[in-house]
Amino acid sequence: MNKEETVLVFMPPLVALLLRAEELKGSAISEKEVLKIRDASQTMAVPSSVAKSMQEERGYADIDAENCWSEWRIIRKELIDE
């Protein structure tokens, strides 16, 4: 029997947390703030198929925790700097 890989997902999604942090601050958040939010956020371990289903239901992929600063800078331009 193949055991499905377990992955960590942010609850709520990290991208939503970072967007909300910027809204509350009223300006761009720094790399230090992004990392602090990431480190303080709750995650849940789920099978990879469940994580994929959550992403599909949500309609977007979340930010990867390991690359959150660089990914946030890209996504931020799409969401905020339009």
C-alpha cells in the first residue's frame, strides 16, 4: 500500500494573511514582517490530495513557506499594484 505524502497547509492561506496584514498596516509589509507572519501562522498536516482539493476549491495556490518573501513580492504586484 502506498502511503500518500503529507503536506502542511496554512489555515487560513498565507497569501490571505499577508494581504490582510498590508490592508491593516496601510502600506507594504517588509520581509521581516512576512517572515514573522509566516512563523506565527497555524498550519495543518493533510494528505497531498486534500491540499490539492483545497487549492482547487479556493481557486488559487498558496505561497510556499520556504519562498514566501519572493513569492509574496510577485503575488503582491498582481493583487495590489494593478
